[in-house]
Amino acid sequence: MIFVIVILISILVLTGIILYAAHKYRQRRAEALGLPPEPEGPDIPEECCGQHEVCERDSLLAAVSRDIEYYDDEELDAWRGTPSDAYSDEQCAHFRDILYTMRSDEVAGWVRSLQLRGIALPDDVKDEVILIVGERRNHP
């Protein structure tokens, strides 16, 4: 009996290793061919489905979606890797300009996009983003 259990566990572990290796091989091959990475997150519906305590559409977490969407803000990519507390007043103003020219229902998606692109939101702008998203959650 123990022998059978050991064999089953060995098969499961071996299957996991094979699947992991296949996944890594596909990723490397896609990178070598210059293909975009496959989206890993769920699709977010335009309207809230009502099945979650906090609507995924209004979530600020990048884990909700892996799709990078640009909001006419490609110039922000120049600040990729900049810490959130290292922005100048002028750079913070640039983030604010973009923030206040978009609709309130786009703000959560914009923040997710920034996270996925490796762009930290300036500390001076974070409170404003939280207020806008919180207001939208409370008053859809």
C-alpha cells in the first residue's frame, strides 16, 4: 500500500516538474521570437457583475489583469523604476494632469497599467487617486 502511495506521489511531482519546464520553455521561445507575453489575468467586464465585494473593474491591484493599456501616457515609461518618493514637483504635476484629464472610471485601470509597466505613482498623487477610486466605489 505504501509503495503505491509513493509511486502516485512521484508521478504527481514528476508531472509538476514537466509542466513547469514546458511553461518556461514556452516563455523563453516566445521572448526569443519577440512575441508578446500571454495575458495571465481574467478579463474585466465593462459593467460590474455584482459577484465580488469590491468590483474588479475598480480594483487598484495589478494582479487582477495582466493587460497593459495605455491612457495616452506613453511618456511616463521614461520614469520606469523611479521610486514613488523621488519625483519632482513638476513630474508630480505631470501625473496629476493625466489623472484629471481621464474619466473617473478609467483611474483604477490606469493605476493597474502603471504597476504593470513598472512605474510607481508619486506619493503626492496617491491620496488623490485613492479618493477618486473610493468615491467611484461608493457612488457608482
